[in-house]
Amino acid sequence: MTRQAYVDGRFVPIARARVAIEDRGYQFADGVYEVIKAVAGEPRDLDRHLARLERSLGELRIPAPMSMRALSLVIREALARNPVTKAIVYLQVTRGVAPRNHLFPSVVRPSLVVTVRRAPFPSDRERAEGVAVFSLPDQRWGRCDIKSISLLANLLAKQQAAEAGCREAWLVDEAGRVTEGSASNAYIVDGEGRLVTHPLGPRILGGITRSVVLELAREAGIEVVERPFTLEEAKRAREAFLTSTTSLLLPVTRIDEQVVANGVPGSVTRRLARLYAERVGIEEAAAGL
């Protein structure tokens, strides 16, 4: 079946999907996006994703292209037209098409694109054995809480980590504290068994998976501490892991050249990974954890 994309009001075969060359997303990265996990045609945590989308649009003063209720119907129709058991829905809203000028155009209609593809979830081996991360200076802009399509610093970090043989980059601020990953949130479990992660604010994106995992941890009786932790603290931690829509909850067993604890996923990480997999309905991701 030919994949279809939703582009500004209609579904078209993805090979024929087009956006204008003067779209401000193309020329200025003047837009926002969301990535939504779907299992068996059902988008997971859709209300949370749409609430974050509304917030990002508001921060950039971009009008919503339609109501969130109408957008949810478009997303479900996109999933119906692109049937994949485990899918990722990508939606992007830009300020729209206008002659190139740094100032906001006075009259412009936001552009909306929605696509669906097979979810690139972690392999069984990555979930069972954990992955490596590579630390790099955090060189992103100062409003990481906005899910902006401007991701150049993120992709450069991700590429450098991959070239170092690591799955992800952990970004470190000027004080030596880990903010988050290039495309994920970062966590450690300290010697007291507490789950530690950077607090919400302009320095990190409030991940949807992050919000769900912290809820699950609290419900399971795991103490959650939202505070910055240093890179050195992470290397000495009892456990470490990362989360994102596509990475799910993934153990981190090596940071740079240092093995975390005994080099295998810890008990808190395994428990939360199992709870999260069950929560979103990805049964095989919970197997063996």
C-alpha cells in the first residue's frame, strides 16, 4: 500500500507531497512538531502530545491550524490510511508561506503536515543489555522546552555520538550538569535507589514519555527527585537510562568510556521499563525485563 501524507487539508501519496519553497519552516525553522507513538492504530498519550503542541505553538505565537479535536481526527485518519502495527506519527506546524522576511507576516495561514511510518523502536538486545551514551557540551538554544523544528545542534550531537559508537548523546551544560539527550530525557538511579532527572524548565523538553514514566515510578513507590545531576555523578550512579517516544525506556550501561555500575540494566530500570511497556501495550518490549 502506498503511504499517504496529510498536507494542508488533503491526503496525497507521500511521493507527491509538497510544501512551498517560501514556507517559513523551510527558510527559518519557524515551526514546531510532535512525534506520537501508535500501537495497533491507536495513538498513545494523544491528549498529552496535543497539549504540548498547543503550548509550543503559543510560545512561538503561531496560530493552531485547526482545533485540537479536528487535529486528532486527522491523526486517526492518517493512521487508518497507513496501517502499521507499531507506528510513529510525525506532525509539523509552521507559521506558513510568505515572502522571506524575519518579521512575522501580517496575514498568513499555518501549514500542517502529518505523516506515518513504522516505529524504529530499540532492538531486543538494546533493551536487554543497555546502550552507550556520549557526553557533549550542550550548544542548543535557550528554549529547549519548545518543541521547535530547529534541531541542528541536536542532530550534530546525535551524529557525533553515533560516530563514537554510541546510541545517544547526553548534553552537558557549562556547570557540568547533564540536561538531556539529543533526542531523549536522561535519568540516573542514585545510591539510595531514588530516581533523579533534570527538572522541567527552559533547559529541557518536557518529554511525554518522561511524564508517564515519572507517574509510574511514583505509583510504584519509587522516590522521584527532579534536580540536575552532573556527568560525574551519572558515571558513578547505580543505574542510568533514557526515555523518548521512539526509544521507549532504554537502559544506559556505558557513559563515554566508563561502565555504569556493573554494566547491566539495574532493577529499578528493568521494573520501570516493564511497567512502561505494559502501559503503552508493547508486550514484547516487556518480555525478559
